[in-house]
Amino acid sequence: MKYLQLGSSPLTVSRICLGTMTWGVQNSQQDANDQLDYALAQGINFIDTAEMYAIPPKKDTYGKTETYIGNWLKVNPQKRKDIVLASKIAGPGFSYIREGKAITGKSVIQAVETSLKRLQTDYIDLYQLHWPNYPTPHFGKHWPNNTHYSEFDVEAQRQNMLDILQGLDACIKAGKIRYCGLSDDTPWGLNQYLKLSELHNLPRMVSVQNEFSLLHHKDWPYLIENCAHEDVAYLPWSPLATGLLTGKYLNGARPAGTRFTFMQRHGLFRDTPIANEAVTAFVELAKQHGISPAKLALGWVDQVNGVTSTIIGATSIPQLQENIAAFGEPLSAEILHDIDQVLKRYPAPF
């Protein structure tokens, strides 16, 4: 297993991060226990969760994933020191989470307290803002004019960011979190936080966690360049494009128990005719080179310069084994060349 420093923090994390969002809907407590045990045995020390999980989000599963991890930690307290545990505060939009209100410094303090109780630990290594209060070009909203930035109240957002940083600072000084990061954010958002941290001597964001895959690579080069130059870890989530890149959803297939058979908060916006054409091309390319589609997709993300740790998820141990194994041998120059040709044909499939 390879390990890299998590941005400007002293934390060292595995090149693979275990994502946990299916625990509580598609996976049981025993499944979670088995995945954690297996991941640690393979050298993975980075675990990512969120107060909002399990996914798809519902009121009755809110906090369930953190609870599963907490139950595992209660049985395995000696392993707490061996993992870098990351969680997130939900942004605005869910009526059952702080009445759907925006993130504030006060709500950060409250959310950290409740997450610590569910996780049954004294501290969270990396605490992230799950999505910002301001409009974000994610979840299919990255097309021109989806957001009217000229109508943006910049100063109001800066003041809100400062308040959030002060809340994070209070949590760090209390020993309840160690470092903080962003998720589903932009170069502008990252840079505002970095500037405010420097101006006011407040905690510095050490990471950004965004969607990134062969089907959705809009963060290259601009945000990833920003992260590299500012010593901020870039953490791709959904490197298999919610499973699309395995080929299991081609031709409208919906295997029982898979993610596409569950309600999706934003709908199946990734499942477009062009995306399916691209997936077909990548699956055929993997076949030509004698590797699995998952190996092709995960191996490509892993070799992107600027990526720190890729967040993978699984609903079974065999799936987890395959995904972890995909990071073993790097993709050859020939395979990467062939991937580039497909990327140029399908630069923005959804």
C-alpha cells in the first residue's frame, strides 16, 4: 500500500480511502465490520463517512453509517489509533437535518458533537463540509448558466465562511477534530477559505473531496492544479461513476440490489445515452487489454497527477477485493494512450 501526506496536515493516508455511504441501506452492521477488517488488513488506514449517510439519504437512516463505524470502534478500540477517520457536516437542504438550514459556526460545533457520539470516539481526524452553502456546480449542474455567478452575494458568503472557520477552530482547540476540509466545492470556494484562514489565523483546509472519474473529470486541470500548488489533498469520490464504469448498467440493466435500483436524490442524471456509449467504449478497451473495467477506471484515477487518495465503496467483500486489487499494478503507457483516445471522443458524457 502507498501512503501520502494529507495536504498540509502531518497525517499520512493510504492511496485508497474506504467509503462507507452504503452502510445502513445496502449493507448491514456485519457487512460494515467485515469491510473494515478487510480494508485494514490490506493496509488501508483512511475511512470516510458523513452524518448524512446512509445513501440514498432518508430521515430514518440519517447517522446510521456513523453508528455502524462507532459500533465497530467500540469492539475494536485499539484500532482507533491506526485509522484516519473522516466525516462531514451536511449542507443546507434536508428538513430533518437542522431544519435544512445553512452551515454556520454554531452548527459545526453541534454536528461535531453528535457525530462523535455516533462514532463513539473522542476525535475526528478530518472534518469536512459536505457541500457549500453557496450554489455548487456538482451533481449535473456544471453546464453553462446553471448558476448565475454575477448575482452572487460574495461578501455575505465570505462572512459565512469566516463564521464556519471560527466554529472549526473551536472544535480543533477543544481536541474534537484535528483537521478540516471541503467537499463538492470549487476553486473559488477553496481559495476564499485559504485566504480567510491566513488573514484571521484560523484552521487551513487540508483537502477537497469531489466527484472525479473517466466520465466526469471537470476538476482537471483547474481545481487539481489549485490543490497541488496550495498543498491541499485532492480526494476523488465515485471513481466508478456510481458503478456505471463497471458496465453493469449497460443496455438498461438493473441488477438486483445495485445502487440504480434505489431512489436517487438527484435522479439517474449520469445515465445518459452518451455516457452509455462512453462506458461501452471503456468496457471494450478493458477487454482488449485483458483487464476488468473496474481496473481500467480505478487505475486511471490513481495515476492522475495531484490525486492523493481515491475513495472507493463496495457492497460486498468480493467487490471490495476487486476494487482494492485495481490499485496494485499501474496501467501501462499503451493502455493510458488508448484511454486518452476515448476521453477525447467523450469529454463530458453527462
